[in-house]
Amino acid sequence: MSEQTPVTQTSSQIDHLLNEDRRFAPTAEFADNAIATAQLYEEAKADRLGFWADKARDLHWHKPFTEVLDWSNPPFAQWFADGELNVAYNCLDRHVEAGNGDRVALLWEGEPGDERRVTYAELTDEVKRLANVLEGLGIGQGDRVAIYLPMIPEAVASMLAVARIGAIHSVVFGGFSADSLRARIDDAGAKLVITADGGYRKGKVSPLKPAVDLALGDRGTGAQETVEHVLVVQRGENEVDWTDGRDLWWHDVVPAASAEHEAQAFPAENPLFILYTSGTTGKPKGILHTSGGYLTQSAFTNKVVHDLHPETDVYWCTADIGWITGHSYVTYGPLANGATQVLYEGTPDTPHPGRWWEIVQKYGVTVLYTAPTAIRSFMKLGRAIPKQFDLSSLRLLGSVGEPINPEAWMWYRKIIGGKTAPIVDTWWQTETGSIMVSALPGVTETKPGSAQVPLPGISIDVVDEDGTHVGNGNGGLLVITEPWPSMLRGIWGDPERFVETYWEKFQKQGYYFAGDGARLDDDGDVWLLGRVDDVMNVSGHRLSTTEIESALVGNEAVAEAAVVGASDETTGQAVVAFVIIKQSYLSAHSPDGLAQNLRLWVGEQIGPIARPRDVYIVGELPKTRSGKIMRRLLRDVAEGREVGDTTTLADTAVMSVISAQVK
């Protein structure tokens, strides 16, 4: 499993110390029935732009395009620019017109156990009525609508109704504070907010409308000025304040509206949504995506990476619509493909830790797409919980969000996938809009922990600081070398920041730099090494946090690990690890001496240079609401500093608990 490789001393070379040699080919049965074949790579290689034009033609165009890509003003791309389409028509009306109106679009499960089955015909009807309501409120092409909702069918309907009328949605995750919501409403200049009284989270109603009221009030700079109306879904039945003339109940206005609404065509480059991602400056970055190219790549990647057979599959992407995964692989991709999918409102552990597996069993889920942090948290609880449920319907598993450690990958395959389901470990970002690097499940021989290869039609490289290809067996910076259809079109209202953030570093080559480190193995497959900001410099060696975390998770005692580099007088930076121990291990062993054993374990697995200076055993790790570990905060603890801003954490109390455990 392990050997130490010689160090190449260039500033961007990331030393690779952990080797993985397990391989899993798809079964013959899976490969025979898979949608994607190896031929896709050949087609894309022979004519990249022609390939994407073919994929775009799988959509319905009111006015067909004649130009595929305009890259005359880089980095501002235009795809299919002279074509016109309607995104909502592609996700709804065309399936109804094709005779699939009775197919279930959404199998919705509320956290308390209530459920709804929404067909394509019913969802289309609701979206048409809502589109009429929005137009009646003066919302039109180019206007911005903020959506602040729980995971209920009305959330998907709201996104599609905004898209239907050519307006722009900005979905804000329902766990964000009034100040975060206000910053996003102000930046976008939203005219309308769609929210709910509240939604269920961890067994109780989490209020939403009160946060909207706070956000629209005086936050120290005066009342919010652009919002004219607030449309409120009744979900939690919690008491809410009401502003007459501004606030409207969904159940009063949507059912009463006309169900007749013709989908108008809009240019392919009509903005579809703004999605805010945290910026280093503290000012949120509004990532802008447009319509034709985004829908083309989201639908195509959903179909081939998730091997989506709409007639037979029950697909479940567990992401919230507040994240890009919930945009591309809950709302737009699956509905454009006419799929049936599960939509779940609550948390994985409410009312019991087997809730997800209960849902898989109940609905016969065949394709599951979730985050490594969720998988590792299930590992921590132990295999006894999923073993209580029938998971035999699952035929494909997916991973998204952070690099997945090889041992978490193996657990996912064995315990959840019954040792046969292929795993697609996908790399992409809010900015890329759709999956960029992944296995094709019927084609690729997968390797635990590797994102594998760029998808057909996508051009990826790993380069050094000068933009030079590092070659197989080496690590460096992950770049995208050619424009792609679902690429971001800018940062809302700030083109200079867009150029500076993503394009300035490799301006000469015209590469997009993602901010991630990666290495190419001997076969040329891609392994993600985490954010470049998280790479540590230990005695002149540049080490990836991801590899050390993977070594720790490879120990039988460890469910999850986060590694940071802390300042050290001797080595420049020292490795500091925070680990969560599996409950099954603690029930059979004493934790005494475990921290020291784990230090030695890492040394054995990947060499003495990577051995942590400190290992802290903790109960939880600081995670954002989308499941990413906030290593910056752990660095503060490791270096004895006051802990920085915790507002984006799912549980803001977790840092005080960790700080107390470390002292």
C-alpha cells in the first residue's frame, strides 16, 4: 500500500506518498446496459465542438443554434448564442407532450414522515400557475428572485417558474442567517423573495419567514429597498408576522392563478441563476450561470455519469437546492432527463440514524449521489445500521463535494453497494456548473479515491506554477484548458473579480485555475489533493492534507479525519490531525494511547515526513452546511489563535467543544 517517492523540489509540486492499487471493473451486466460507452471519448476527441452541439440538440430548441462557441472575448464565453430555448419547457412541458405526464417527477418525503408523489403533469401545472403569479407581481426577464425554502416540492417549482419567465433565481440555503440572506438579496437586487413559514430540521420546525423579515428590516444600513413582495409557503405552521401588501400566502395565490402559460423562448445566454459562494474577502461571490450551455452539460452529465434510465430508475441526489449540486443534479439535470427522483426534507439522522437507508428501501432507490462527509459519518455509526435495511435496489453510487478517502470509498461500495455497485467519484465546482472529472460507470475500471478522467468533451490538465504539464506520477495544480458549456459566465456585477479570481494565474495559456491541487497517477488518472490553500510545507516537502487524512481513515479505529498544517519553528509547518473514532471501535477498545498509535500508523503508511506532530481525538468536525470541512478554523485551534468567523458552519457550537477538547 505504501512507499515513499523521491521529492521533486518545485514550488507547485505536491509530494505524493500514498499509493492505491485496488481496481474494480464494472460487471459485464452493468456494462452491457450502460448508457455511456467508450465511443463517447472518441467522438469528443474527433470534434469537441461538434460533440457538444450534438448533446445540445438533445434539448428542445424553439430556435435552433447555428454557432456552437464564441470564444472571441476570453474569458467571457458564449455557447449556442444564436439559439433560443426555455429551460422550464425542457424540464416539464416536453415530457408531458411526449405522453409521460403521469410519470412521477418527485417522490417527496418530509422529515416527520409525510409524503407526496408529484407527477410531471402536476409539477407542470404548478409551475405554470406560479409563473402567472410571478408575472402578475411584475417579475419579468432579467429580474432577480431570491428563494429561501426547505427541501419541499415548492422549492423545485419556484426555480422552474422563475426560469420559465426568463427571470434569474438566487437560491439561498435555508440554514443561512438573516445577515447572509440580506447580503445576497442586496447584491442581486432581488425584487421578490419566495420563502416558507418554516421547515423541519432535526425533529423540529426551523423558522424561515422570521429570518426574511429580519433580513428586509434595518440591519444597520436602513431597510432593504429592492424587494417588493414576499411569497410564503405554509409548511411548518409556525406563527409568523405579516406585512399586508408585501406578504402573500402561496396557497392563496398559486391555486387561484390560471394554469394556462405558454413557455416563451429566451436566448441561450439568458442568465438562469446566481449562486453565491463564500469569497475570501468576506463579500459573497455571485456565480452567474446562463441557460443553454448549462442545461446541455447538466443533462448530459446526469445521464452518462449517473447512468440514468428515466423509465426504470429511482434516482436520489441528497443535496439541498441551496448548493450547486441541488441545482444541477436535483432540479435541472434529472428533470430535463424526465427522471423520477426522491426529494427528502430532513437530516440523515432524524428521527433515527437509519433514515436514509429506510428511504432507499421504501422507494427502491437505484442511484444514490451523496457527499463523502455523509459517508464517513455513517462509517462512524457503524455498518449495523444500514444492515437493517434492504439496499439491494441500489445499482450505482456517486460521491460529490470533497475527495473521498479510499477506505470510505471501500466502505461505501461494500456496505451500501453490496460489493457490486460502481462508484462515480465526481470532481466539479459551483463555477463549473456540472461534473468535469468522473468515471463513466459502464466503461471505467475504478480506483478507490480517484476522480479518474475528464469526461468526454472536457479538457483538464495538471500543471506546475508556470503552467507546464507535470507528467504522469506527479502532482501540481488542476486547470481546465478549454471552455466548457456549463462554465460560469462571470461574478454578478464584478467582471474584474471574475478575471482575477479564476483566469489571472494562467492568463498566458488561457487556463481556468480551480484552486485545487491534483496529481496524475502512472495511468494519467486524476487524484484530487484538496484546496491548494490546504497544502502543507513540512521541512521543504509539500504535503497534501487529503493523503494524510486518507491514511488515518484507513486505520480500523478512525471514521473521519481532518488534517491541517500548523506553524512550527523546526519544520516550518507541522502536521496536526483531528480524528473522529468509530463507535464500534470505542465499544470494544479503550481510547488510551490511540493518538500516539495513529501518529505511528501514518508514519508506517506514508512515511515519517507525514507523521502528525499532534493527533486530537474529537467528537465532531467543523463543517459547512454543504458538508465541507472548515480546515481554516482547525488551523486556528492548532496554532492557539482565537477561532475565526464560524457563521457558515452547520453547528456553530462545535468549535468551542473542539477548543475545549484540545486544551
